[in-house]
Amino acid sequence: YYNKPNIGICQVVEGQIIESGKPFTFEGFAHGLEQKVVAVEFSMDRGETWTSYNTEGSDIERWIYWNFVFTPPEPGAYVLMARAVTEEGLVSDEPVEIMVVAK
């Protein structure tokens, strides 16, 4: 068992300052490790609701590059949670998380 599926967030550091009221793009990767990733999902409310990223056309040979645009409505701390789902029904063990601060 290899912690299938695998997901990561790139080019954002924990506590990074972003602008309130302006779109900010998170980006990363997902891979099912011999299983097709059929969904990459994001939550900004600690996992209460999830938004899906379109993975149409994915296959087991390639990593999925994803991006998620978030506009912080007001100053404060926000946590992005991301997880991946495979065709066989596996979901990332624990979503990856990163906190940003809107000013």
C-alpha cells in the first residue's frame, strides 16, 4: 500500500500572505499510483464541503496537474484542504493542508 492516491500542493508556503478580495491560485499534483484519479477535491471550510476539479481524460500513466482559484472575501487565515479519489474508490488518507493569510 503506497498511500494511494497521492496529492500535493506546490509553490505556496505555510502562512503565505495573499491579498484579500483578489483571486489567488493554488496549484499542485495528484497521482493514483496504478489507479486512475477520477477526482481532485478542495475544501476551504475544514472539510465540511468539497469542490471538484475536472480530471476528465486522466489515466494511470500521467500525474494530474491541478489548480484551484480562491478569492478570500476578507482579511484572515484560510486553510486549503485537498484530496484525490481513484476510480476504485480510494481517497487520500489525509487531505493535504496549507494555511494562507489574507491581508
